[in-house]
Amino acid sequence: MIAFDYIRPADETAALHAATERPGARFIAGGTNLLDLMKLGIERPRYLVDIGALDLREVTETSEGGLRIGALVTNAALAAHPLVRQRYPVLSQAILAGASGQLRNKATTGGNLLQRTRCYFFYDPASPCNKREPGAGCSAIGGFNRIMAILGTSAHCIASHPSDMAVAMRALDARVETRLPDGQTSSRTLEALYRLPGETPHVDHRLAPGELITAVVLPPPPAGRQSYRKVRDRASYAFALVSVAAVVSMREGRITEATLAFGGVGTMPWRNRKAEALLIGQAPSAALFERCADAVLAEATGHGGNDFKIPLLRRTLVASLAKLTGGEP
Amino acid sequence: MSWIEADSGAALTLSVNGMRHDLKLDARVTLLDALREHLQLTGTKKGCDHGQCGACTVLVNGRRINSCLSLAVMHQADEITTIEGLGTAENLHPLQAAFVAKDGFQCGYCTSGQICSAIGMLGEWREGWPSHLGDRADAAPAIDAAEIRERMSGNLCRCAAYPRIVEAIEHYATHEGADA
């Protein structure tokens, strides 16, 4: 780990000021991902602004009937929050399907959104990786790529986004609130927070330098049933090979609303509105679910070692839809 | 509040097992290394040093965390409890006694992390926190083996003493955990 200057400001204004007075400064909250990457020399910040003392640990109801989740609310606290469990069970389930008890006690809402890929080659400084070192090449394309993405990839990077929490948030139409160094605030969807790798896979997101995530805002809870289904190599404490966050509402035997988001398969938490639209107004059936899966997978590309994710995503989606539209809760 | 420059070191105070310690450390020193190398509290173990094995688990304000993935300088306002703060060789914590009685280890390297993690985990259970298995903590007074396995998945044991570790935790939780 290279040496860094460190500061622990008492409030947001001081934190934003600190980040601008030393360009290249990074915010650190739980530290469970950033410190790990700093130990390996993959992240090399010269300046760390510790935001742990900021007043961003509350979960509050919004006037619209949704929830505002402070950026420093831990993953554990969010998953255990009574209103999250009651109104947004897909979010609680997604968080509890990820990491370990220790990590969830430290990892924060904002930090979880910005965690970096778990691609083995990104983590291995001896292997070429365009995300770690632009222009170096991609070791996963044509190499061992079992855990890599099948959607949103480019000729330069096929690393999958690792978050479970963000997948549920994408299905819930969450918005990410930030403050910029000049004090202005901004609100964006997760789709607008992240970027696809394209030719610049080293840039994961669209936040400006010194822009601080302050909260995630959930709209009022959607009607219908919610579920998070995750498939992984072991029963606990493993990243998703494939996951499906689904919210489906039915009336008189027909699907009235459906939002679907996918983890482990995309270079960002994935969503496909065309596939969702296919379900609306239809009576649930195996054939319908297969057509929905066809739409999600229309642009999917396997890279050899991860080809299995294509049928696995299909089966996981079909199983989720069958459960949510069936008689059993 | 001002910057601690990289080359100057950080003067800080850590509260560990009820004792306050004044230290001067490089800001890069993790909580784990501060405990082991600067306070000589070597009961907390370094396994992977990447938050994957759980050997370094300590309690911070009663919550279990991986001490290897946190900087010492970030914990000046916290109360830290290590295995040395739970029990001693002469006066074992009841969970330590349960590990001995149930033979919950082989080499013992993961044990302090297992015990600190289990203490934190049982606190989470008593508070009704859900797990990947669902909302069973809400209604169930006694934890069962399946919940212990899921909730303790962040603590690896290379000797694979898992069956006895689960037994020790379950024994403690059902017999003595209520007043722990």
C-alpha cells in the first residue's frame, strides 16, 4: 500500500472541501473493497477522505411514501431495517445473499454501489487487465472466464459487476443522490450512475471527481410480489454466477406490472425493459416466460468458460417468474 | 480537523477491552496490525488479510467486523473487543469453554475469530436480524444449526472442524447464551 494523507471531516461540507483541496482524493467509508485493493496496489490513492463521521446513517420515509437511505447505512442495518423487510423484501434478500456477516456490518450503501469488479485478472497485477491498466489487454477474453459477464461486454472488458444490492435497487427504480464539490445536489438512476466498459473499462461510473453519494432514494414500494434469486458456487458467501431480482404484480390472472434486474451476468446491474414489456397484460405461462428470457438473452454473448450462464440465466428467470405468478408465495 | 500527512504518522487513541491506548502509527496500519503488532494483543489472528477468512474478526461497538479491512485511525471513537477481552486462560468465556468441551477446533488458528464472530452473530440473532434463510430470528428464541452455518459463513476453518464449531455455538446459545 502506498502512503496517503488522511483526513476524517466532521460533516459533508468539510468532506467535499477536503476532496477538492487535494485533487485525486478518494472517499473511504466501510473500506471493505477499497482497502483490499489498496493492499494489492490496484488502487493507489494519495489522499483519503474518511467519511465515517458524516451524518448519513439514517433510513427515513420520504413524503412520496418511499425511503431515503443514507449513504453510510451499513448493508447489515439496511437488510434488517423493518421498513425494508416489510416493503422492499427484494432488497433485504439481495443484501443477505451477499458477502458475510462481518462484511455487511462494515460495508455501506454508497460503497456497495461503487465496489469494483471481482474479475480474477483485475485482482492479479501480474495479468494484463484493461480495467486496471488501460491498454494492457484483457486476460479474460480468450482466457479463464467462468465468472465473467455475458451482457454489456466490449472487446476490451467482460468483467461482471459484483453487487447484489445494486441489482435489487435497479429493479426498484432507485435513484442515487449526490453532492458535488460546489454544494449542488444531483439525482440519477442506477442506469445513469454506471457506464458500460466500451473502450474505457477503467471508468466504472459517471460520478465527477469529488462528487459524494449522500443517499439512495427508493420510490414507494411497488405492488405485487418481490423476490431475489441467486445462483452461486456455494451456498453462502460467494458472488453471484446469476441472480434475478423480480417484482411482479397480477390482476385477474394477468400480469399488470413487472420489473426484472439481473446480477452476475452484466458489466453493470442489468435491466431489459423490452423483456419486461412482453409480460404486461399476459397470463403467466411457461411459453411466456421463455419469450421473456429470449428477449433478455437476445444480445448475450458467451466467452467459452461462461457460456453456461446463458441457459442458467434463462432457467433462473423462468423459475423466478413461475414462483411470483404462481399460487404459492 | 486537518490532514494527517503521509510522512508524519497519526497520533491516535484506541479503546480496546476497556483500556485506552495512545499510539503513533502510520495511517496505513490496519486495526488488525495495530492490535497485534503495536498492542501485542496477538489473540486476533491474521489469516488472509483480505476479509475472506474471518480469522481477524473483532467486535467494534459490539458488532463483528474484519479487523484486516479497516484502518486503526478510523476507530478512535469506538470500543473494540478482542478475544483477550472476552475471556482468559484462567477464566474462560462460556463460549470458549463450549469450544473446549465440544472440541471445536484442531489447529486453533481460526478459533478466536470464530468466537468473536459467534458472539457478534448471536447478538444479531437476539435483535431479530434476518439472514439468507429468512426471518426466523423474529420468532425463534433458540438458534439452530442451519442458521449458525449461514450466519458464520464468513469464518473459514482450514481444518474443517465445522461440525464441532456449530455444536459448540449451538450448545452455548441454547444453554448459556441467554445471559451472555
